[in-house]
Amino acid sequence: MRNYIKKTLFFPGFLVLAVCSVFSLVSVSMAVDLGRTVNDSYIDRLLTAEHAEGEILVKFRDYIAYDDAEMKRATASAYAKTGAVVKKKFRGLKGLQLVKLPKNKSIKQALKSYLKDSRIEYAEPNYIVYATAIPDDPDFGNLWGLHNTGNDADIDAPEAWDLITGSSNVVVAVIDTGVAYNHPDLSANIWTNPGETSCIDNIDNDLNGYIDDCYGWDFLGNDNDPTDHNLYRHGTHVAGTIAAVGNNTTGVTGVMWQAKIMPLKFLGINGGGSTSDATSAILYANANGAHIINNSWGGGGYSQTLKNAIDASSSVVVCAAGNDGQNNDSTPFYPASYTSSNIISVAATDSNDNLAGFSNYGATSVDVAAPGVGIYSTVHVLNYGTPVTLYSENFDGASGNLPISGWDRGGSNSTWAVTSGTGVGGTNSLEDSPGADYLNNTDSWAGYMTPFTSVQDNRYTLSFMLKGDVQWLYDYLDINYSTDGSTWFWTDYWTGSLGSFTQFSSVTLTDQADKYDSFYFGLGLSSGHSTTADGVYIDDVVLKREPVSIGSYNYENKNGTSMAAPHVSGIAGLIKALNPGFNNLQVRAAILDNVDILGSLTDKVWTGGRVNAFSAICTSLPFRIDQPTPVYFSTLQAAYNAAYDGATIQSLAQVSVEDINFNLNISVTLEGGYDCNFTSNAGVTSLSGTTQISSGTITIGKFSLE
């Protein structure tokens, strides 16, 4: 006889509902409505955040983009107005192009032209973003974020590892400064592209648009070597927290003992990169099977391009919330602040479960917190090759007002000149205000007017002898760069007083070499409106570059939401390993619905808590067969199918919907309402669906049919 029962099964206890949170997708278009005037104030807001000079991301509307002939006509006419040339096209976002403007065309004028064009969906600057790591604090213990025996301020990784330690089938894209993929504690967990039959045949074997991309891609250098040459070893440290090889008697372990890290490099030696390269990296991850994307970086303005790439992803996209100690609800930090439904925005906590002082937060815009202070992980030791001197000048050849010796001047109140008897040992020097104090409201520059061709994976150092006096923290000597020799931007500065010549060095021009094909360098003097002073004297200017390579491998502590995010990426990977059928929203919900609630995070993050790997994972396997070594299952049907005669199947307190067919000739006892440790009753297990009993015996102990 076959019985069909359409009822609800109840495991007795206290009612606790596990609610899966659903987030609506809010799309904010940056395209201007047709027929409306493009206000200068709107474009000014677009240009407020740092962006690559002369570069614009332009997205044509789909009805144009999917018609090759129409696209060709549209781009030709649109770019003819501005003189732009196409620098890059994007796989995965049809109709999107990165264009480069001629030197005589302002980015503001070009944006206005594109935004008025009805064929263009949106246009925006190519924003610059940065890695979010901050200086190390070596006083914290190793791996406390995974297991802390003092105050349990960790993610309960060992408890989670009792259930799952990872899987080589889970791919985690680390979009960052690259990864030192030969590190002995990472190499076994590095992704290799199954579509590339050779790494050196110069053939795009898998036809994905990237030649010999065996281990990922370097979008900064546009080559197939995503090795991390970053001065702070940022991407390598992030990768180690996610998936340094576990249980191998070497170094540390990641949250995942086994995984496949996909290195995607778009941030340079000093940690800078562009929206266009970040977008390309995300689209690559989307197209090449990444299940989780870790973004331990951010900055720049709202980019519809970057958000579209994230929205198009089937991955869980984990983003660092930023290290400015600010409220992201009022001051967004992208990409963490995008409203994309697949993003997890992560703040940082310390070993006392307090929000880290540097961490950004936001009751609605930051989802959760994770350990981010004193995080010990994989790094590499950099070697610097033989320095190449690019420029050297002692100004002793001639004196007088600029232009002279290849230098020119400009800006407001600009009186830069080479003067006699003012340099080191009574030689010549470059001086900002000869014979007098500089004026109030000065914004002057002195630039060397020959550009330098950028070489990737090199550290650029500008050094010179400096003497002078400027008002402390009100007036500044600026280290400047330019991409066209006419518009200058500061990249470093000095302020204060030096009575004798002292050497000054800056490596910030490395950022410009990372971002641009070529650059100019120079100096500047900027003053306030209250007090003036003598100014500065510059001598013995030297610009050099040093090739950077990996010499050896090591470990060290770092701080930042950049270090918090990979804890969450690792947890997401464990959940995906345990439940390969879970989609990105299910993985996200499992993490955010099962945090450790902390008073210190009330009104600081949306969940009010810090991630807990064990809680997130155990709710993914709510059923188990009770035996000396329990076996866990995601559904009651799977547990029953694996059960033996006389087995007891236990369940967490939960609400679940499942159709069950009890069709085995065995006797099984059902018990429910348990907590994650299966040690006590925590509530009610409610199972709704059609229950079919065709064979065997079901004994209801702590289980009832209603």
C-alpha cells in the first residue's frame, strides 16, 4: 500500500526562522535623458574623483552595439567630433569602448559631446582606484582571525574545517596587484587555464581573446604574466588568506586548504590602477569560470561601466569597504558601495571584535565585518635590479628665468629660475622665487619638458637636494607629473623648513609609469593666503628606475579591509565547495544570515555582525546521520538515501521546503531542532512539501507530522 501525505513535518523545539535575505538590484544610469541639456555641474561631479587624463569609457546603446554596420557609423561620427581614438574594446559588454583624446581636447568637452549623443548610453571618466592595504602592525599574533583561543573573536575556521576544507573545483579570482604564484605556500592552489594547451606557443588556444593566459592575465601590462611586483606585496597577501595551502607543514593556511586562485593583475607597483582595467579583469573572471571574485581595492567615482561588469557576474563579488574610517552610507566607496545583489561589502575588526579604527562602515552600505588587523599571510621579497638613470641635472650650465636647460614654468605667480650661488656648495640651484618670498595664492609649476617612456614592473625614484622654508601644512613644494606637458598634477609633497641642503626622495612617479605610456615630471609651489616665506632651492635632480623582481618568499602581518575581504571570500569558497549547486545569491545569503552579532558593530554594518565560517557552512548542511563520524547532507532526501537500517537522521532548527520519498526498506529515526553543534535543541525544524512513504519505517522521536 502506498500512502501520500501532503503535510508539514515539524521537529519540536523553539521556533527559529532562517530567513534568506533578498536584495533588489538598483541600477543608476549615468546616461543623460535625450533632449535634455547637459549641465556643466553634472560633468564637474563626474570629474571630481581621480581619473586617467584624456581617457573616457563610452557605452553605445544596444541597438547600435549589436549592429556592426551601425556601430561602425556611430563610432566614426561620435569620435570625429572629439578626435578620439579607440584604445580598448571589452569582451562581455557589447558596445563599450575606452577612448583616448588628443592633447588639445579637454575631457570635459568630450564628455559633454558624448552625453548629448542619443546613440550613447553613457560616458564616464576612466577612474583611478587603489589597493586598500595600510601599513603593517606586527604586534598581533599569527592567524588569530581563523582561530583565537583568547576571546573567540575569530571566524571559527577549525570548526568549519570539520565539515569541509575546500575544493580544487572552486575558482577564486584575486583581482589585485597580481599574485606571486610560485610561492611555495600558494603554487599548488593556483588556477591554470584548461583551454590553453601551451603557455609559450603565442596562440590563443581557447579563443578567449588572451594569448597564452595560462595563469590569468596582467591587464596593466597587457601580457600573460600576472606576477605581483607590488611594493607592499598586496595581492599575494590577499591570496594567502583565501587559500594558502593547508595541512602541508609549510607556513600558514588560508581559509580554504584547497582552491584555485585565479591571479588577475590590474594594480601596479605602487597600488594604482584604472576602472577600465578593473572592468576587463572582472569580465575575464566572469568568462573563465570564477565562482568568487575578491576585490581588495577601491576608490574613484561611481562607474556605470564597473557596476555593469559586476552585475553581469555569476560570482560572489567580495569587496573591501575601505580604510578611511568613514561612513560609506554618506560617502560611498566603490565598488563596495554599489547596490549589486551579488556584492558583499566587508569592514574590518580587530582581535577584540571591535571595528578597526581605520575601517569604513555603513549601516546600510557595508554588509558585514571580518578580521582585518594584524593578519599574517603570504608575501614575497622583492629584488631591485641595476638602477637606470633617466635624467640628471645640477643646473650649473646656465642661469636665468625658465625656460632654461630643458625646463619651463607656468601657473599663477610663477617666477621659477636657475640662480647662481644658491645651490650645494655655492653652485646653481632651481629656485621658485628668486630674491624674494613667494606670494600668497601661488600655484606655480616648473617642469622638465621631455616626456619619459614608461617601463612596467620598475620602481621610479625622483631624488634631489632640497633647502628651503614654506609655511608648515599651509604651503607646499609639490612633486608634479603631467601627461601632456601643460596640465600638471601633484603626486607627492614636502612642507616645513630645512636650513641646509638635505636629500629628498619620492617613488610616487611609479604610479604614473604604471598608469600611462609616458609622463613628464616637475615641481610646484602652492601657497595659502595668510603667510609667505623664502621658498625652496633644488639641486642635483636625478630620476632613475629600477627593475623589480621576486627574490624569495616569506610571510608578514598586514592591516586593512583588504585583509578582511579575503576571509569572506574564503568562506564563500568553502560554502561553494560544500554545495556546488548553490548560486552566488545563495552563497551570499548563507554568509550574511549566519554572523556573530556584536554590539560593537550595531549600526556599523548591515548584519550587525562578524562573519562565522562554521555557522555559515553548517546551515548549508542542515541534516546529518548521527554516528561516531557524522555525515552531513544538504537535504533530508539525500540523508535518507544514504542512511542504513536503524540510522538516526538529525536536523538543524530551520524552515525548509522539500518533497520527500521514503522508499527504502529500512527503519530510520528522525530528530530535529538542533543547533549548529548538534548538542542541544535550538528551535523547531519545519519541513513543508509532499511526503511519500512507500517502504520502510519512519520513527518520529523529536519529529512530528502535522
